[in-house]
Amino acid sequence: MKAPLIIVGVIVAAALLVPPLLPWGYDVIDWNAVRAEPLTGTHLLGTDNVGRDLLARTLVGTRVTLGVALAAALVSLVIGVAWGAIAGWVGGKTDELMMRIVDALYALPFMFVVILLMVVFGRSILLVFIGIGAVEWLTMARVVRGQVLQLKQRPFIIAAEAAGAPARAIMTGHLLPNVAGVAIAYLLLTVPQVVMVESFLSFLGLGVQEPLTSLGIMIKEGADDMDIAPFALLLPGGILVTLLVCLTLAGEKLRDRFAG
Amino acid sequence: MTLYSVQGLGISIGGTALITGVSFEIAAGQCVALVGESGSGKSLTCLTPFGLSPGIASGSARLLGEELCAADERRLRKIRARDIGFIFQQPLTSLTPHLSIGAQLAEAASQSGTPKPSRRELAAMLERVGIAQADERLDAFPHRLSGGQRQRVMIAAATAHGPKLLIADEPTTALDASLRHEIMALIDEMRVQHGLAVLLVSHDLASVAAHADHIIVMQNGRVVESGPTEAILGAPTQAYTKALIAAAPHLDSPRAPLPEVGGTILEAKDIRVTYPRAGWRRGVLTAVDGATLSIGGGEALAIVGESGSGKSTLGRAIARLGPMASGQTIWRGAELPTRAKMRSADRRLIQPVFQDPLASLDPLWRVADIIAEPLRHLMPDLSRGERDMRVAAALESVELPADFASRTPRSLSGGQAQRVAIARALVAEPEMLLLDEATSALDVLVAAQILALFARLQRERRLSILCITHDLALARQLCHRVAVLDAGKIVETGPSDEVIRTPQHPVTQRLVRASRG
């Protein structure tokens, strides 16, 4: 699990720290170098179709993509854990109702819902967070509910009841700490999913606005010119794939440790 | 003729030697038992030569003259498929849940390359292990069968390919007393009829005594004593063997006089517990059907029954720790409120101790916090210092050293964890303990120690005890009276000795027979 997390760490550190050190900003156009090859002049990795530095844009795009992903994953964590824990703990009819709502939401084509939100409320990064977080919490809710149902049967929970602990104390003292490991593992698995959704929305032109960029936008632009400037596709594509693979590997390892 | 012979077997994992110098022989039709507490290396000893553990074997283990310790994985797999049958402890988890019984049996029968048996042959296999309506059962899935039936299916699967050696690793430990008896009888029958050699592993010397020809007692990876069963039981030479023999309670073993009984403190009247049927079906399942009982001050009452009789459900309903459909629990003349309305003063009266000691403790909490939990909620006025003092006193009363306070459950053995659970139950000074099979998940020696601890606490603190168990011999050690539960109804009550001497109801008679072994 170490290696994938180290790779993710290096990418995140580079995205946060390196851009100010570069000679070119992500939105500055170098009129002398449009579609420059890598290693021309001060453009280490070349420029895009309007002459903006690709390295700077890739790093800033990574930052935006990861920022959206993290925020959306946290939204899904909060909603999912609260929803799942309440359904599992209360049980009975409440549980049935809450989980049927989850099932119904699952049945909606969620990409369609996000796109609809964009169209109705206009494009904004905030909406991207909310939209993605609001559809990604379903799996988290199911996982947490399952864990709580299992834990509820454990004798130590019944012993806590016998010890006079009120429901709130059992929830915060016993249930949530024991669910935390699994929830964090699924959080790590949610991040790459959200990265995918964000990239896809941006690819469709519904995500982040120009001149700000994200990995998805860069991949779309790179794909448009890939016959003349393949490097403009390879770099953001490579980073996205690396991030997805590493986060998924780390998340699966963590999940196996806690849920296995 | 010697079928399986082990000479100077040693086993190591990761360079640490865990087993040294184990030697024994089994002939066809013979049964050898490996006995010892958990961690003594008995399972490792019987599984490692066949490549079924992470351990590395040295020395010699010969099956039909073929050396196993030097064989590679492919050869071992062939040998396992052809000559060996395995039965494990957990009948629930030893069968694949998504395959029907018939499919699992067919797989087991054809593992050595023989053609798949016909449906009639499969049904015959099930009949041989005493399963009625065998043809129907072939299509059933494991969860439709009871624990005893599952273990029978396991035996059928383990013997389906006609093995010569049957390895049974704690085959009856997860079953209740009367099932144990039947399953061991079945293994004996297979041994006699088919000339199987049996290698039996158990922590309970008494339970194998009637079935093994030869007993090997193990401790810490070494053989302590070995010899023919009569010699080991009749004249044990080692202290450890003597302790093992003495540990298991018998129906007629002597017991210390029980404390005197005061006036009634608890009356449970007409307790009913029902569950809604699974899925969309209407109606309810009745788990406990109108049970009425009473307990005096300082009295211990055992609720005895087979698994599934509703005894745990009844105990929890009385203590307001489980669901209850109707009925009353009256404590010193006043009715206890419903489960949701129990106040601290009510909760303090009855404290539980459960079967699985490790699952009873929150894995993330320290021992001191676990024991202090009832104090924080039931006696919120205590200062920190007073709380720490009471926790220390509780640790002392369950005979654990004071430095256990800072340990986590993970680092405790089963017996130590159960002591912590008992300390938690005692710390708020309850008047009654609810013991839900509190010793049945423990090794014989540890169980005997925990039982002695309960007996001491019972005398010293004048505790009333509601003891839920399937073991009449254990109930008799601790309890003045016994109530026998069958299918949710109390079918017989009376003083323990009287019930054991003259059991009236068929279920009681079966339980008494099972305890006699």
C-alpha cells in the first residue's frame, strides 16, 4: 500500500508547490510558441494549441481535479455515514424506507442528474462539488449500514446498553469508531470515481470554466489535436491514469484490511 | 497395519519452532486423539504434514509408507484428494453457502478423479450419515440445515471419496451437548464400518475419552503424555493431564455447598418474545412462549436447553437487553420498565456476561475504559479518582494484575478477555448476573477457572445468577435450581440435583444422557 500512496503524494505535492516556481503561468499565452514541442525554450513540456505552458496547465489541472474530488468525496462521506448509520441503528421500518430511497436514487442515471443540475443552475465549481457528492454517497451509505447492522449484534454493544450508555454514546463511542476504518477505505475508493466523473463532465464542456483547467478539459483538448501534438494528450492522460490506479490500489488494500 | 505414522515431527513458522518431537501411529480402524488447550499446537500438528497450514514440517510423516514432509504441493494435493477426509469445527463456515448440498457432495466425491456419482449414490451418502429425506435435502442449501445436520453433511463430504484417514479438528466443539453425542457416535460408526483411521483433535479430554483408542496430550508444542486411553484416564502421570481430567465438570462430581437463598428478588411472568417472519411473509415466529420463573436473593437459576430453544432470548428479555412482546419482570415487587425506558438505577441491577469473550469487548477501547463504562453511565457522580479505584478493585476481584488496565482486547487471551468482561459486569455492584453461556467458548481448563471465579463471587457478594447454558453438569456446579426450556416453553423446573437424578421431560432426559457422555 505504501508505493501507491507515495506516488499520489508526489503528484499532489507537485501540483501544490511547483506552479509558482515555473516561468509561465497556466493562463499566460506565449505568442511565440504555439503547439511547441517539449523542451523548446522555457517550455519544459511544450505548449497547447494557443501557446499556454503545458506543464503549468497540467499541474493546475491536477490541483483542480483533486480538489473537486476530495471535496465531493467528503460530502459523500458525511451524507453516506450519517444516512447509513441512522438506517442501520434505528432499523425496522425506518431502515426499509431509507434504504429504498437509496435504491431509487441508484436507479437514476446519475450522470444525467448532474448534467441536468448544470443546465438548470448554470456552471460553477461549487455545483460540481455538490452534484457529484450528492450522487456518490449511495455506496457509502450501504457499506456503513451493513457494518452497523453487523456491529449492532456484537455483544459489546449490548454490554454497553447494559452499562446504561444512551444511544448517542453507543453511536459515538462504539459504532462510529469501529466503522471509521471501512469508511475511510471507501472514501479512498470514492476519490478516483469522482475524478472520473469530473473529468467526464469537463470533457463534455460542463465542468470547470476556461481559462481554469482540469485534467478532463486537458484530455479533451489534447484528444482534439492528438494527430499533430500527441504530447498534449499523453501528459494529463498519464497523470489521470496514475492517480486512478494508485488511489484504487490503496483503497482496495485498506478495504481488505478492515472489511476482510 | 500402520496407516499413518509420525516420527519426530517438528513444525516451524517464520523460523520459530512451534512444535517439536511429536510421534504417533494410527492403524486402520483406530482412533487417536490429540488433546490440549488452544495454542498447544494440536491443529498445526495434524494439518501441516498435509500442506494445510503456513507451517514448515520437519521430521517424518508417512501415510501408507509415503513420506509427506518431503512431498511437493502437487503431490500433497493428490494425496489429500485420494486418501484423506477433513472435518472442521465450524459447520456453518465449512460449507460453501451458494452451492446445494448435492453439488458439494458431488464435488467432494469426484475430487480424486473418479466420475461424478449419480443422484441415487449421493442420496445414499446422506442416508449413511443419518439425514432423513435425503433425496430432498440434496437440493437444499446449507443455510436451510441445522448445525447438527450441517456437520453430518460435512462428514458425508469428508468420507464421500472413500478416504483411509479422517482428520476431525474439534468436530463437535461448536455444537450443543446432545448433538455432540450424536456426531461422535456417527464418526465411531464410520470408523467401525469402513475401517477408517481417525485422527481426532479436541481441547476436551473427557469428550474424546469414550471414542479414542489412544490419547496424546499436548502442551506448548510438545507431547506431555501419550498412551492408551485407559492408561491416560486411569493413571495419568503428568500434572497437566490430571488437571485436564479434573477440569471438565461431571454430573456426579463433588461441588462446594451453594450459598443460602433469601426471599424472591426477581419474578418473570409470562414472558413472550416474537419475531416478524423474514421477508414479506405475514405472521410472527414465537421464540419464547409464556415463560414464568423466579429467583431468590443469592440464588442461582440455570436455564438449560438445546440450541435454538430460546434460552438466550429469554435471558435477554428478562434483563431488558433484547426484544419482548409481552410479560413482566418484577424486581422486589416493582415492575421493570420497558427496554427503551430503563433508567440507570434499573440497569445497575442486572449485568450480563456473554459467550464470546473477545466480541464482548470493543476492540478499540483500553481495558480500563471498558471496565469503567458502566461507572460512567450508572454512577455519574463518581470522581475520576474514585472511578480509577473501583476499576482497580474490579480487576483485582477477577484476579487480573493491575497493569492490565492499559492493555487492549487484542492482546488478551480468551480467558483474560472473559475476566475483563466479568470485571465490567461487577464494577457497578449489580445484584444479579446474567451469564449467557459464559464459559462455553473457552478451553476446558480456562472454563474451570472462570467457573471457580463465579462460584467465589457468588459466595462473597451474595450475587443472584441467571445462568444460561446447554451443559447440565456446569449448571449443577453453580445453580440451586434448573429450568429446562424447549421450543420457547419451560418444560421442567426443580432443584438441580433432583432434575438430574429423575429427569421427567424427554428433552431433559436427552440432556442428562448427553452430559453423561
